[in-house]
Amino acid sequence: MVVPLLSLHVKSLGASPAVAGIVGSSYGILQLFSSTLVGCWSDVVGRRSSLLVCILLSALGYLLLGMATNVFLFALARVPVGIFKHTLSISRALLSDLVAEKERPLVLGQFNTASGVGFILGPMVGGYLTELDGGFYLTALICFSVFLLNAGLVWLFPWSEAKLSGTKNGLRLGRKPVLPGETNYEVPEAAPTPGASESKETARWPWEEVTWALRDMRSLIFSEMWDIFLVRLLMAVAVMLYYSNFVLALEERFGVRPKTTSYLISYSSALGPLAGFALGPILRLYKHNSHTVLLHSSALTCTLLLLYSTAHTMGVVVLSSTLLSFSTSIGRTCITDLQLTMGGAQASGTLIGMGQSVTAVGRIIAPLLSGVAQEVSPCGPPILGAALALVAIFIMSLNKSRAGGGGSGKLKRE
């Protein structure tokens, strides 16, 4: 509801284009550094506690945004939202805790479908409300109220994190669940020594556990999971390059007005959530092999980027946009599932948070590459995106045998 209105509102407060750009970038920078920390923190203190804190502090950010009357207050309001608005990531981590590994891609796809509907309806509602007197402030306060409602639902719903330790319904986790104040990583047993009890007490401090978990995660990523995160970065940049100059390219190549292009973007965005319904049959067809699904969806994405780059009619553009909505949505779900498979579901919050950080890096890199490529040709950004996707396909092909082995699950065993 609020995101499409932010740039217009900060300019209405008297900000110059440069200041508005800095304020807008601050959110992405905060998300880049906070997503991994918040995800790891949710592994340590438990999903319910971390979800409640993130929802409430995000609500505070939108309340401050609704009260902001100058650029400084506007920028200040974006700080708690930039740091703590990781509710979708924590919810994905919670789902990965509760479902069997075989069902995880399908459930995550359904979750992405539900959140995708929100991204479609939100801008429509916000666009309507902003036409009213004080519409932006009203929209921000409604967002604040929605976050409070979500916090109430999290608080009132019958939670039982003890379910995480059971085996019924295919649950994978086989040890005591994480509750607030407890660590998610077991301390290796040793012979009784005078310092043993002190060591266990120290291990109960959440932020120390976050530090240890991030250290373990860093070694895991550089030794065993580097290819997964590199593929995620390459594919994210490839897709962002496609969208970076979409409006301008269609105007230069086909004379399409920006208003018509916006309808095409809305159409493509509406198709994305439908991929969640198609994911189930696709996974059954591939016998739940997420790596092969990701490989083939990336190959389709690469082909469609080339098709769009060489299109001579708007019909080909519409066809490529339609299929890209499906291939990119399926690819995002499968690569998240591969992260959890290789790293172990016990560290799902950290893994998903790191995935979000990688995507944030892509958001920083893509505009720079797009500007350089666009100097060559209006088709330069999507052609460069296709080249990056081809590199990602090559990396996945080289590591296909190792990924098919079920991953290391290193953090799961610790």
C-alpha cells in the first residue's frame, strides 16, 4: 500500500531528487545487513518471539511514517522498518520447520502465492486512498493497524512449538524445539569439568549464539553452498536487468506508451502467484527434484530473456512476459528449498535471511549494470541478463551431482 507512494511523498516534503534517492536507498541498505542477523536471531530465540518483535517494530515504523511532517522524520521512520520488516522471511522459516522436506517447495510456493496477492492488491488500495485529502497519512496509519492486527493474530493463535520435535505428519526435526531464551544449537557433550556448567550457561545468551551461528554459516557457505548463493545472485540480477528499463525499452522499440506498459507489468505480476498452483504438478513430474526444476526454469528464463531482446512484435513481448512470470516464481521457490536442503532446516531463519541479503546485493548491482548496458542498446540490459543466467545454468550443471546427493545438512547435525 505504501511503497509506490514513498517517492512522491518525500518529494512533497521538500526533498531534492538526490536526497529522495538517498532516503530510498537507506531502506535497502538496512535490509541488506539486517536480514541475515534477524533470520539467525529467529533460529536462536524461536519463531513466535522474533515474529512478534518484528511485527510490532515494523508497525512502529509505519506509525512514525504517518506522523512524519519533514524529511528527517520520514527518514527516521524508515529505520525500524528497514531493520525489522522480515516477517515474510521468518514465516517461510516457520513453514520449513513445520512441514516435511518433500512438501516444503509446494508449501513455500503456496505461501508465495498468498503474499503475491497482497502485492497486487496493496498498490491498488494505496493508489485509491492517496487521492483523498491526507491520503498518504491515512494509508500509513492503515498499514500500522494491519501490522497490529497481525501481531494480535500471532499472539492469540494456538502456538505449540513442541510440534517441531515430533515425527507426526512427516516433521523432520528430531530434538527439543527452540523456545525464547534457549539456543537452537546443541552444545557438544564432554567429560564433566568445573567449567562445563559455566560453558552451558554462556551458551544460553542469544546474541552469543547468533555470533557462533553466523561464524558456522560463513564457513558452510564458502565451503559447500557458494554455488547456490552465486546462482541466486546471478538469476536475481538477470531478472532485475529485464525489468530495469522495461518501460523505456518498449517506448523506444515499439512506441508503446508508459500507461500501456504499466498494464502489461500489472498483468505479469498477477500471473506470478498462479505459479504457486502450478508448482505441485511440476514437482510431481520431476519427482520432487528441486535442483532439476531450478535448472530447467533458469534455462527457460534465459531463453525468454533472449526472446524478449530479439522480439519484433508486441505479441512476442507479451508471450515472453507471461512465461517469465512463471519461470521466475518457480525458480525463487526452488532455490530457497535448495538452501534449506543443503544447510539444514535447523538454521532455516539464517539461510533465508542470507538469501534475502544476496537478493539485496543484486538490487544494488543491477541498476549499475543496466545503466552501462543501456548505453549500448535498449536491448542491452536483458541481453546481459540472459548472459548472467547462462553462467548460472553452467554452474548448476557442474554441481548437479553434488546437489542431487541431498546436501550436507551441516548445521542440522551440529
